[in-house]
Amino acid sequence: MRMMIRRFSVWFVLLILGVATVGSQETLRITPSISDNHVVVSFELNDAYTDAVREAIASGLRTTFTYELQLRTPAWIDRTIGTAIVATTDQYDNLTRRHTLTRTVDGRVEDVLVTEDDAVVKAWLTKWSRVPVADTAKLDPTRDYYVRVTTRARPLGGSLLGLTKTITGQVKFTFIP
């Protein structure tokens, strides 16, 4: 009995380490900038368009990549200056073999594209450019800030418990008007 418990424990630890290794392979590149009196963020999620994602899309499951952007200032308790929630949804039609891609920003549909090109699907799901997060009037000059991006992909996958896989990245910058 003890031997079975030990074997189970060893397998469980190896499984956890394997999941942690797979999660660390994905990287999130974030680039904040100032444009037209707004803090805008561009980002790219590398290695997220995996075979499992392709299979989910090919099966006709609606696949959504959701990104939560937060502009914060570091303090004893970090203060949130601005947020944005953006998402890209892919609905693949098996009959016509076309992807209907939809981009939403804070719940509003911003753009819709129908394509057959897999490279376009990958770019739409994993890259965003110049997403406005906050007005620069809310920022203090010469103060440090950071942008945090949290990603979630649906349908659920990569977890034995059915949990959503979450990847978080952040980058610091100093606002100089």
C-alpha cells in the first residue's frame, strides 16, 4: 500500500513539473507606448498557436483568446490606472472551410474578418497592436508604471482538471511627457 502511494506521489510530482515546463515555453512580448495622449499597448503571445489549438479550431469549436490589460503604478498596494479586456474569437465552418474571426475591445465588436488562411488566423489570435489602456492625463510625470497582460484561451485545454490555462506577463516603463 505504501509503495502504491509513493508511486502515485512520484507520478503526480512529475506531472506537475511537466505542466510547469510546458507553460514556461510560451512567452508574452509586451510593448507599451504613448500615442495621441493615450497609453497604448502592443503584445504578442508566442508559441500559443499549438497543435491542440489547431485541432480544437478544426473540430468547429469556437476558440477564444482573451487578454486582460492593466496599467498600474507600483506602491505598497498597487494602484490600477486603466484596464482593457480584448478578445479574438475564431469560429471555423467545416463546410466552407472558412474562419470567421471577431475582435472585441471591452465587449464591443471592433473588427470581423472571414479568411481561409491559417497564418492570418494565427496572427489574429496571438497578436494585438496599439490597444488603448488609459489617458495620459491620469499619469504623473516621471513616475514608474507597469503594464500587465493576462491571457486565457478557450476551449479549456491543457489541464486535467479542466482549468483555463493562464499566462501573465508584465513590463515596466517611466512616463516622461
